[in-house]
Amino acid sequence: MMIHMILPWLFGPMIAAAAISKISGRTIIWPKSLADSGLFILGAQIGTTFTLQVLTDIRKDLFHIILLNILIIGAAILLSFIYRKMTRCSYETALLSAVPGALSQMIVMAEENKRADLLAVTLSQTSRLLFVVMIVPFIASFGRGGNTGGVMHSDAIFQVLSFDRLLFIISLTGLFFLLLRRIHFPVPQLLAPIFIVSGWNIATGVSFSIPYVWIAAAQLLFGVRIGLQLVELSSSLSLRLFFGIAVQNILLILVTFIAAVLMTGHPFNDVFLSLAPGGMAQIIIVAMETGGNIAMISSYHIFRIFFILLIVAPLMQVMLKRFDKTI
């Protein structure tokens, strides 16, 4: 913070964890429960930004949400041909490595397809998150918004909710999380609190915010995990695969940048972060720190998750099975 680093609570722990792991030469175990706790906090804050007025605004923008998500996914699939040429991998590997925003689903499909390279798909999908964390904040920082998407505008949660109401929300979130995890839904740690808290806002009209110190702690917990992932991936990446992943992701971010510049009616930062390929949690952290419209940005990413799960993934399954029969 003293040197005005972008996203200090994310990048600081990330760099420190990677440096300590690399210098010590030891395998550092960071419990998944700690990183998941950070996601629950971020999910709750995202949920607080959804109100009836915000949902009305999102409904008006539904056409752009659908069109631009199709554009980004289509661009990713086209770029998979460049990735395939550079890495000399199979078509199945390139396709499953390309689709942004559905890491777990693509990895499961890679496990089921005998010609897909599971290691390459996993490294490509995971590395995309790291590329997004390293590149997107710098671009977004040039288009800072004028608000914080609701981070500091409402009273803190403990000032608004009584103990029994707080316990009710936490219990409902836990139950919904277990349901999403049971059906293997992506990032249930993030989506469960989003849906429950936003549902609470809309049903009761009683809104609140998460204290910023909690949001900073969530970034810290998540940043350590990303830093350790970076070290782990660096030991598995070949030079050819690294350049293939780098070119694919840089070009995809460039497509996102151009689309954000061409789209009018919304601030550049909001559009760019709405379309950015990568994990929803990472993008929302950037949005919070750069004053983005969190409700708008998260709605684009939530739609992308559902679109990939319900339409793109089933179509890819059918296409890969037919391709499998022709060989």
C-alpha cells in the first residue's frame, strides 16, 4: 500500500507466498478451506450490490450480456486453433483449453475424452486465471470508475442485522453451498452467498455491506493460494506450452479490450471487466479496487457460467463424441 501497488491485498500475499515457496524450496500447503473462506466473503459482498433497481438495469442490458458473452466465447474457440498450432496438441485439448470461465467443467470433460491431454487442459485453464490477475488490473486501473459498486455505501452487516437474522443467512448459505457442491456446480463458494444475499436484499429491502477489512482479508487468503499455484504451475509448464498459453490469453484479453472500447453506454472499466476472461472472483476483486459496477460485472460473469454449463458444454460434448467416432 505504501508504494501504491495495484491490488495490494491480493498481489502482496501472492508475491510473498510465491517467493517464500521458491526460496525455501519447500512445498507449502495452504488449506483449501482458507481460500474458500475468502470466496464466501467476496460472494457475500457481491450479493449486497444486487437490488431491485439494479436487476431492472441488468434486464435492460440483457441483449448486450448475451451478445458480448457469445462474442468472447467465440473468440476463445477461434484462438484455440492458434494455440493448437503453437503447442502441437490435439484438437480436443485445444478446444477444452480455450473456453474461459468454466475451469472445473472443462477439466471433467478432458478426463472423459481419451485424446485430450488432461495436464495441458488443467495448466491452460489455471494459467488463464494467473494471466488475468497479472494483466487485467493494469488495464482496468486506467479506466477507474467513480463508485465502488456498493462496497462502502451501506451500513456494515453487524449494524443492520440482528444475530438471529445473521445466523439465518449464514445457515441458508451453507445449505445452498452444499446443494451446489453436490451437483458439481462451478465455484459454489462464490455463487452460494451471491444468490442468498441478493435474494435477501430483494425479498426484504434491507441491504448492508461487508466491512472493508473483511474484503482485504478475503483477498489475502485468496492471494496466498494464487501465489502457491503460480509456483506449482511453473514447475510443470514446458516452454512451448507456456508460449501457447501466453499468446492465447493475451490475444483474448486484446479482443476484450477492443470490444470494451467499441461498446458505448457504459464506462470502459465496467465493460472491460464484465467481458474479461478469467475467474469471477479475481475479476470482482479488481472491480472492487478500481470502483467498478460490481452488480453489472458479476451479472455478466454469472450469465457466462450458466451459458457455458447449459449450452456450450453440452454442445462441445456432442461435437467431441461425433469427432471421436469419425477417427
